[in-house]
Amino acid sequence: MSHETRDLEQDILQTLLRRLEQFPNKAGEITAQTDLAADMTIDSVNMMELLMEVEDTYDVSFPLNMMANINTVQDLADQIKKLVEDRP
Amino acid sequence: MSVSERFAELAQIRDTLGAVEADPSRIVMEKILSPTEARIAGRRTILVGTNNYLGLTFEPEVLDAACAAMREQGSGTTGSRMANGSFAGHAALERDFAEFYGVPSAMIFSTGYQTNLGLLMGILRPGDKVVLDSHSHACIYDGCRISGADFLAFRHNDPEDLRKRLRRMGGAAEGALVIAEGLYSMLGDTAPLAELCAVAKEYGAWFMVDEAHSFGVYGERGLGLCEAAGILDEVDFITGTFSKSLASLGGFFVSRHPEMQLLRYGSRPYIFTASSSPANIAAAHAALGAIRTRPGLKDKLWANANRLHDGLRALGYELASTVSPVIAVRVPSKEGGARLWNDLLEHGVYANLVLPPAAPDSAALLRCSLSAAHSFAQIDAILAAFETVGAGAGADRAACAGAGAR
């Protein structure tokens, strides 16, 4: 894995962790393995706002239907990274 | 997730509402007295949360048409139009909608929810692209989700944000579907439809508008906000419901594209649902006639909306939008909203209590929807109740009357 790729992955993960801190969670500290649905309380409006911010930060389109396959913060970070790398 | 876990989740939602005494399921209208009054908990109560914008649910011509249709055609159709065939009333109402909008044809569905579900499930396939206003109604989200299309949101009522998201999609923006509503039902704000439509067309996208809350209310002829915005010739799909201004149950879809009739062969909510009952169709048809011939109804509604909006503002309440037939009072906390809502009920006024996430950008809303059938005396009684409960609410009232009041 190149430095550039690792930096991007870390940047996305840190951005998400910072942003998620404002929501209630049952898991204590939020980590990459925190389950977004089971461990956290984020209503649909806040989740949509978070995804719009992600889109603007990384200049990607993140369809809401993609969330059906995402469980953890790491899953979300991986998906964003893939979208950035596939960006035309 | 198991069914029992889901039950536990639902019980938690109920308990959360119960804890702040905000469970709407406890409201039972023991007797409906008029379009604007009912008896609730033994008390005569003014209804200001019905969406009965033109107040036609007790109009003699509407009731007579519904009763006659039921006697002549029976109480139900007992099946879908594709299986059992259409009644003459279904076809006649579709012809009238098409003629009213000046389009080749129209389709009617059994509810407003199913209209959006039916259109979106009928025209979208996995991989198709949709960009919708973030405040869109649940049935729009559900239609997109079930269709398998890729859908993302643009910031509410923001044409530049829509432009940014379409640009980001590159070539996929051409042929994408952009969705907005006319009047948004929770905050009572209206969409900048001309600007949104222009952006959609600039990128070669289709443009759909849901006029559920704006049909019969906006536009010189009552066609909705697309008429008021002057984009009837450009918008591709318009949907609406019978359960607001049309005083019945059902929904309609019109399009300037004649091919849209083909939807009848591929829309599951159309094919697999029992068609609207003769009484529902006849009531909606009579109400449509009233919209077309009695512009005074709309004028009365707007006079009522202005009176309530001005009155609430004078009392110091923070309102979520400029004047419209939906007037939402912002309350900073769920508990404060529930307290005011319960106090209003005790003072004989029923409004809608809206809590997050249904209340966007706000902790709670006391949502009022006006009717042409409200008298000025009723509007003044509603204002008096707001004044009384506000005076007793202390901190809640002070917070409502914050710097954001307009």
C-alpha cells in the first residue's frame, strides 16, 4: 500500500471519527469497528447530512442506497476511499 | 435482526413518545363535527392539523357525489384495475385531470403514497441516478430505495447545491431524475421550482415535482406550484394526492410525455393494489370540480393563513417559514413541544406535534395547517389558545420567541 493511499485512508477515517463524536453511542469510545446502527444513535436526517458532507469533502457522489451494505465506521471509510479512487 | 428485537425497538420508540406525553396514537376523534371541529376526550376541539386545505370534506356536492356513487356502483371495487377492469369513474377522473393540466393523459392511484411509489418503481431501474431534495417525503425515499436506483440528496431548496451534485456525476447526470416537492409539509416552505427545473434541464435530467400539499392551493387555476412558477411546459412528472385539497383518498400522476401511459404495464403499486372505491373517486372528482370553478376557496384559505401567521408572529412565536397554508411553530425541545401541544389540546385546539427526524432542523414543531373552512373566529380562538399556553409555558415560550422570530 502506497503512502498516498494510506494517508487517504487515515484522513477519511479520522474525519469520520471526529464527525461521529457528536452523536450518542453505547460503545464508549468510537473506533473503526464501531457499528453505526447497533452502537450509535444517528437518525436518518443526520446520517444524510453526514453523507452530504462526505460528498463535499471528498468530491464524490455517495448514493444513500450504498448504506445498506455498510455496518461499521471502517466499512464507511472503505467505501468513501473506493469512490475517491474511482473518481473520473 | 429478529422479529422480537424489532418489537423491542418499536416499544422503545413508543416509550420515548410516552415519556414526553407525545404519543399521537392516543388522540381519538370521537365525533367529527365539521371540516374544522371534532370532539376529542369529550371536548369540542378546533382542528388545525388536518391538511383539509379547501375544507371540502363536508361540502354537499362532494358528499352527494360520493353517496350516489356508492349506491350506484357499490362500496368497493374488490380488485385492481389490471385484473378487474376500470370503472367508468376512474377513466372519467383521469380524463379530467389530463384536461385540467393540458397533458395527453393522467393516471390515478389508490393513495398518494402509492402514487410516488408507483411512479418511481415504474420508471427507475438499478443503476439509474436520482438526486432528490433532502426534505423529500418518505414515499419518495421509499420509491427510490425499492427501485434499486442510486439516489443521493441535495441540500433543501438549494439550486446551487443541486448543480454541484449533478456536475459531480459527470455524464451520468444526463438522464438522471431530479425530484422536489411544491409545498413542504413540515416547515411550510416552498421550493424554488423554476431555478431547480432550470438546473435539471441544464444537465439533461428529468424533473419531477410532488404537489401533494400545493395542488389546489397555488397557481392561478389551482394546479399547484409548477403553475405558479411557470414551468408546466418543462416539468416532466407531476404527482399529487386526493387526501388534502381533494377531500378524498387516492393520488394522481400527470405528464406531458404520452409514453408515461405505459406505466400501467410496469408499476407494481398500480397493478397489484385494489383500485379506489367509487365513493372515493366521486368525492375527488366533485372536489376537483370545486377547485376549477370556485377560486374563492383558495382566497379564503390564504386569508386564514395570513391571519394565523401574522397573529402567531405578533405573539412572539418563531415560525419556520414565510406565510403558507402550513404554519410551523419552532420549539427548541421535544419536551417543550409536547407540553405546548398538550396544553393546546386542553384549550380545545388540535395541531400536529412533529418530532425529529420528521422535524428537520429543529427539536420540535407545532405544525398548523389551515383550511378555507376555518372562520376568522376560529383563527382568533386558535391564537387566543396559543397566547394562553405560551404565557404559561415560561422558558419554552421565551425560547420560542428567540432572535430567530420572523
